[in-house]
Amino acid sequence: IIGLGGGVGLVAGLGVILLLALIDDRLHTPQELRDSLVDREVPVLGQLPFIYSSLYREDLSPALLDGDAGDLSFYERFRSNLRRLGSDVSKVVMITSVSNEEGKSATAYNLAIASAQAGKRTLLVEADLRSPSKAQWLEVTPNPNNHLEPLRFYNNRTDAVSLVPGVANLYLLPSPGPQRQAAAIMESSELQLLLKDARGRYDMVIIDSPSLSRCNDALLLESLTDGLVLITRPGFTRSSLLNEAIDQLSDAEVPVLGAVVNGIEDLVAPTVDIPETDNNGDGNGSGNADIREIPVLRENPI
């Protein structure tokens, strides 16, 4: 009886484990995420470190404002890969994710810092109008009345954009959110004209948009960008949602520039053997460094 009971218990336990494995389709390791992205022909633009403050403590800033921060080298490699993939075509880039837990905003902010540190006049756009501004991450204090008249805020382009203190070349367009009619504001001529104007004024524009599972706000501004970058994170990104998002972007003919794997622990800082120079040889940093990254499958994956 004891043996029979043990056997039944073992079979039942294995059945429960198998059932949980079928239900939980999260990609638990960086390798699983990379394999999933490669299978869908989405280039992997970089691997980013686990930043405690950005993934555990919302009251702490994940922005790497210290130009000598070791973790910033990972974002510089990400930026270099992005430039290598799209060259000057990838000037206005949208950052998004499948769900809310992949560290999308921290990635956008630190990519903007890396771009500014490389000498690029960079604008970071907070395009999540359903949430409050995270301008405090960059030590910027926006006007608290911006949310009262968001269209007038966007129409006044000079006052809307703030210079980030302590980071040369970095500018911030803070969110006037939270807004109840976020989609209508995203489609407004005021915001659209501001973004079109930004293309000519800045070397790089990075748009931090809401996650795809939360709303489709990212797609409302997609036509004004040169492409989209997906942020993934081991243990949080679900295979089914990731594949569904890629399928939807493909059906909508949205250009996906690639994806990054975020929140990896114990990453070793990358080394760059050849200093980055621009295509004209003037040393402004728009050329290609020696990038040792997962091979890019093709320039236009979707």
C-alpha cells in the first residue's frame, strides 16, 4: 500500500509539474530569449545588465547619470549596434516592450544618456501619457501644470523641452500625464508636429512608449519613427505574448529594428577594441565600433 501510494503520488506530482510547465510559458533564461528572437528573425541588439534600482525600487532612479558608470558601456554597445544596423536611417527610435515588467523605460533613459555621452544631440520623449512623468530620474522638474492643458504644452515647443542638468547634449520632453484621453493627444497635430520638428533639430530622438500589452499607443506614433525596438527580460517575457506581438507588428508592417535582452545578472562589461568614429571621419561618434554581439540576421526583419 505504501509503495502504491508513493507511486501514485509521484505520478500525480509529475503531472502537476508538467501542467505548470505548459501553463507558464515565460522564457526564463537569456539564452531562451535569444533563441526565441533568432527563430523569429528579430536581431538581438544587445544584452543589458540587471539594475537593482530599476527593477526592484520604483523610488530610486535607474538612470546612469555618472558618465563613468560601468553599466553604461552595455548601453553604448546597444547604441552602436543600433547605429550599425540602421546607420543614419535609425534617427527616431521607439522603445517598447510586451508587458510592463521588462525595464523598458530604464532602457530608453540609459540609451539616451549613452547617445548624449557619445556627442549626439539627443532628445528623450516620454510618450506614456497614461502615467506620470519620470523626469525626476534625470533630475528634471517639469511644470506641474503641464497636465492641465497638454495640447498647449506640446504647442509651446521651446518651453516643452528641458535640458538635462549634468548630461551634455541630452534633452527631455516630459510626459504631461496621466491623461484620460491619451490616444487623442498622441494623435494630435501639436504632438505630431513637435516630433516632426525634432527630427531636424536632434541627432537622435528616443521615444519611450507604453508596453504593447497595455495599449496600442506605440502604434499611433510609429509612422513618425524609423523603427521600433522590443525590450525583453528573462523570467518575465512570455513566449506566447512575444510571438503574438511580433506577428501583430509584422501584419501592420511596422519596422522592428531589433530587440534587447534586459535584466541579466553578472554581465561582464564589454570591451571596444576600435574607437567609434563617424562615417565622415570627424570623430563625432556615428561610425561603427568593433561589436561582438549575436549576429544580426538581416536589416529589415519584419
